[in-house]
Amino acid sequence: MEFKDLETGEVFCSQRETTQPNWRDAAYWAAGLTPVYLEGALDRILHPPVPRVVESPPPPTFDGPAPRTRGIVSNRNPVIDPFSVYAKHPDLLPQQLAAFHGWHLRQIIRDYDLVDTTDGNLDSLSEAELRSLIVQRVRDLHA
């Protein structure tokens, strides 16, 4: 759109207001223009938006994530937090582990990364050996 200042003769041009596929559609669009729309177009020419200055974020403090400490690695909800139970009272952990079957004990070991999970021996351990392994690893890591 172009607007001409009648006093100075200066011509003001707007940015593209529309794109139409043919002359007929452009004429239809132009026929629907209202004084309010024209005032808005002139206002956009006379008061163009000020571009926002986007500040780049500060560089990260660290090169990467913190080293992994004990914690849950699976997406499952563990049935027990052996470290929490041990912290309450060390003798309580073996008692609570006695309530779990082998599958749960193996999952606790995996969830808390108590042994190298690529070790195939984990599946061959008895429930008593699994309970003992958990208690020993928690004791070692808690110290």
C-alpha cells in the first residue's frame, strides 16, 4: 500500500499486506478494506515495530553433566531404596530384603547400579546371595 502526504507529497509504502493468486482475488481483498484497516497500515508504516534484541544465553558453567553417582537407572519405580533403609538402621535392610523374591532383588541391583549389569552371573545367584550382595554393596557405598 502507498500513502501520500498531501502537504509534502512524500509517499510512504507499507510492507506487503497480502498475497493473492490472481487479479480477481486481489480486487476482492481490496474491496474489503476498511478505514480502520487503512489506519492500521499507515500506523505500521509510520511506527514500524522495533526488532527485539535477543541476548544469547551465557555459556554453561560445566562441560557436561555431573558424574553419575548412585541412583536409579531404569524407568521403573523401585520397590525399595536400599540406601534409605540402610541409613535408618543397617540391620533393617537385610530384614526388608527378605520379603522380596529374586526378580525384585535383581531389579533393585539394576535400579541402583550396584553391580555391572552386563555381568551374566547376576541371573545365576540365589535369593540369599542377591540379598547379601545388596547389603554388602550398600554398606561399601554408604561408607
